[in-house]
Amino acid sequence: MNRLSLIAVVVVAGIAGPVPLAQATFPGKPGPIAFQRFVDPKDEESSQIFSVARPGVKARKLTAGGNGFNPDYSPDGQRIVFERRFGGVKPDAILTMGFDGSSPALVATTCVADPCLGDNSPAWSPDGSRFVFERAFGPIIKDEATGGLDLVVTNADGSGERVLPRLWQGREPHDAQWSPDGTRIAVNILNVTAKPRNGSAIYVLNADGSEFHRVTPRRLNAGSPDWSPNGRRIAFNSSYEGQAAVEIYTVRPNGGDLRRVRKEPKDSFSFEPTWSPGGRRLAFVHATRTRIPHIWTMTRNGKRLRQVTHGRKPDVRPDWGSR
């Protein structure tokens, strides 16, 4: 089952699978958790951004109109950058808004590819001055995007764009996240034409796109990286393309000291981990074969699980803000 099939299964049937990426977390006091809710569970493009202050509190809807995806808090927790999709009518775009949904503003990026399919999955730099994001480009053949993906760094106002070197022939970069000190980027590299097909792993590269190295074993098919606030560990989930059990792990940025945070029972799935700003807990998406995905938290060693969101609509893509 490939990644697109898994997304459809999560939305329509309520069975968890690895929906792409998690967001970076910066040091601070734990604040609210932003996430993506499928407001129409039968439509994987019908999504809005919500936030929840703590377990047991009603979630607050932050976006309206269009479709909101992939929220990421600014380092100070005051703004959220996210992706807006337009159902293929025009390219996906990047917007920012206040932590309460106020003052939405377009980030005026410039895609020179022809055709440009859109800019996706933005993440803040630790000083709040830049974004790193994915840019999809054509040409489109038989309704499939065959051009590929670039990683792009831009100033927060959309100026000064720079495409990072393409070091991954036959593969696509996803889920890029800056390290807390701003010197490195963690990214999921997914095999497209390279072998093994649909294999994926987490890599760490310098912020200028140079000197990248793999930090997760190929057998885990890792995805959704997130740096701990102190930069000492990277959380991720296994089975990015649904190859096996979907579980959460952490690893050091040099690839050492791999740890499975929690062993999942059969037909149970946990994915898209994001650290709390204090580094003591992880927020993540959890579901089973019979329960739709919702946001949960646990300690960094997999204990003291708490369900944060509830209801009949699937919740994915958490990011833990600071205050």
C-alpha cells in the first residue's frame, strides 16, 4: 500500500497509516498543539487547522475557506505557517497567521518551474527569519506529477529564494526540519525510481544543502523527522509508506543510539511525532484498525499516554507550540 492509499484509508476508513511529516519544535514552555483536522472525513482535501490548549479542552478552529494543511509554529509561538491547497485550480501556497488564526498573510514565493504545482510543508528556521519547504514542479503526464520536488529556503517574506542542491537522484525530499541551532536540516528521502522502490530514510544535511548522511536504518523506512528542542535527538516514525508496523523511534543526529519509544500492539499505529518545547513529552497521532486517528501525548520514553483530541473527525499533523 503506497502513501496516497494510506492517506485515503486514514480519512475514509479511520485506519491509521503514516501521513507525511511532523513539525519542528523549538525550546520554551509548552503551549498549545496545532493540528490538521479532516472536516469532511470522506474528502482527504477537506482540511482545516485547529489548536488545543490542553487535554480535555475543546479544540479551536483557526482557518476558514480553502483548505489548511501542515501547521508549524514560529519559534516564539506567536504565528503559524501552513499550506493552503486549492484543489488543483491553482498552485498550493504558503500562508502565515497568528496563533489564534488572526491576520492570515500570503508568503509571496516565486516558483519559476513550468508548470509550478505549488509550495508545501513549510517549516520555520530557529531564528524565525526563514522557511524551508518543498516545491513540486511538472511537467504533469497522465495526471501524475512527474517533475519532482525541490527543497527551497526563503526569507519569511518570500524573498531571497534559494533552491538547495539536488543530492538525491531518483528520490524525493520530504519533511525538512531545521535543527534548533540552525546549522543542519533533517529530511526524509523517499525513493521514487531509486531502489528499493518506496524505501525511505531520515538524512541530516548542512543548512546549505551540503554533506548529507543517513541516520536511520533502511529496514525501518523512516519518515516524519522532528528535532528535540536541545538538538540531541530526532524523533520519527517507521513505515513511511506502510511497509510494516508504524511505530515511533528516536535517534541521535549521527545515527547512533536508536531507540523505539513504544512497541505498538497488533493493528495499532502511532506516527508523526513532535516534541514538546520542554523536551519531556511527545505529541503524536494514534489510531487502530477500528478507531480513527487523534492527537495523543506521552513521555519521551513512551509512558503516561494522554488523548488530547476527540470526536468523529480524523486529526493528524500535530505541532507543539511554545508560550
